[in-house]
Amino acid sequence: MLSRVANTLYWMARYVERADNLARLIDVNRHLLLDNESLGSNRIADFWHPIILCTGDEEQFQSLYPETRGEDVIRFLTDDPRNTSSIASCVAQARESARTVRDQLSDEMWEEINALHLFVRSEEAAYLLGTAPPRYYERIRRSVATFLGISATTHPRDEGWEFMELGRYLERADKTTRFLDTTSYLPADGHGGIGAPGILHWTAILGSCGALGAFRSVHHRFDAEGALSFLVFSRNFPRSVRYCVERVDECIHRISSSPRGGFINEAERESGRLLADISYGTAEEAMALGLHAYLDELQQRFNNIGGLVFEAFVLMPEMFESQRSMQQRGHDAVTAWREQQEQQQQ
């Protein structure tokens, strides 16, 4: 597979997953705040501010909105065209990626992602956001679920599929840690609202990850250790970090056709090392290190794996193809590489 096509499929899947996660995050938190109308305006602002911080878009948000109001956060994360990570922007970028590799997708996959893009840009979407926001976010989630279901039943299990799975699970792992990290930005006295301090936020985090029902079936207390144990270390919940990293490691090895348990490139080495650390780690150890520090390190390692995947499967093949082309014109490999580096720096 051409590295350009692989990279496009990878990012298409990441954008689709990101749009779904943002829709979950906003919708769940809106519902929880509606159920707790007794919260004052200051406490509501304290509730929304960590959400902006966990997405990493605080600087851009503050440049556009002077205050952290709930409606501004929702607009910024939903359909603000100035935010390249909003739901609308993610859907647009996913659709554009799909368009450029349309021959690699089934007709049904293209039709669904195109239909979602048209909906996001439609007057119907604007009307729903103004009158019935839950219906808008439900439409996003259902469209993404439909797209994933169509992909699973119509796309061959080839390299293209592995790159899409790789992007999807790497994005999902990153968002799970970011949702957990929202509690790190709360005021020192904590803010709960239903029963005991913190329960409101743990309920929102679990709900945003689609984990509320599954969590209740095995845990009875909404606390940091329980949520961390389930959302990071669970072996069978499909949105836990451990489950996602396991899938990422599988995809990387299948792409390179190397057996698991070893490595032939840095991406495999890093994914295997991260999987081992999580597999043999515990929530108690993570809490002892500090929740924010632990989650921040995970996010950095996800970013590192993404960069190593690019170097192993996208950047290097293009470099070698460029070298071969230059060699045919009479240059040796070293000269070709130096010329390419000089051109990139200009």
C-alpha cells in the first residue's frame, strides 16, 4: 500500500473517532448539569473549564472567548469553524480524507461519511443545535456507529483496515486519558453535586466513555481509584486504555508482518513497552505517582507512538521512493538524501 494512502486512512479513522468522543463528552455533561440545576454559575464555569483544558485547546479558546461559559464551550467544541478540532471540523477533515482515498473504501462507507458531512453543514443541524441539542449529538454518535459498523462488514482485512484500526484505537486511548484528566483541573475543594463531592464528575467521565453501565456492573463506588482501574486497566472494556493499546500493538505488528513479543522497528518497541507497563500496572501505583502526571505521561507516549508509526510506515517509504528517483538521474543515495533534507529546510 502507498504510504500516502495508509496515512490518509489512518487520519480519517482518527477524525471520525474524535468527532464521536467530543459528541459523547458534550452531550453527557450537558445532561448532568441539567439534572443538577442547583449548581451556581461559578460552579458551572468550574465544571466546563476543565473540559477545555483536557482537550488542549485552552489558548485558542481564550483568544476567541473572554469567559468560560457553558454555551461558549459547547459552540467551540461543536461547530465553531475557527476550531480545527471541533466536531464539525473533524467530520469535514474525515470526509476530505475519505474523498482522496475513495477507491480504497466501500461505496457504503463513502455514502455514510458523506451523509454525516452534509448533515453537519445543513440547516437541520443548526436548527437541532438551537432547539434540541441532544438530538444533534445523538445523530453524530449514531452516524459514527453506523460508519464503524459498515466498515467492519464491508472493508477487507488488509493493510488499509489495520491502519484505520490503528488510528481509531490510538485516538480512543488518548481521549479516554484526557477525559479522566479533567478532574486534575478542578478547584482544590472539589465539586460534586449528587451525593458526595466528585460523584458528578466521575459520572460524567464514565458516561463520556460509554462506560457507566459496564462500570456499575462491577463497581459500587464512584471514586478515582475505581474509575481509573476500569478506564485504564480493564482487559475487556473496549474503551479502556489497556484494551486500546493491545489493539494498537496488534495492528502495528500486522502491518509490518512481524510476530508479537519482539520488534523490528521503534513503533513496535514503544507499543510493546507501553502495553507491558499497563498490563502489569495498577490503579494504586498510578494514584501514588499522581493522577495528572500518570495520565500526562500516557498521552506523551501515545503521541510518541503516532510519530514512530509515521516514521516507520509513512515517512521512510516516501524518502526511499524519492531516493530511487534521484538515483535514476545519476545521484548516489547519500547525495540524494542530503539534497532532500536541504529542500525541506528551505
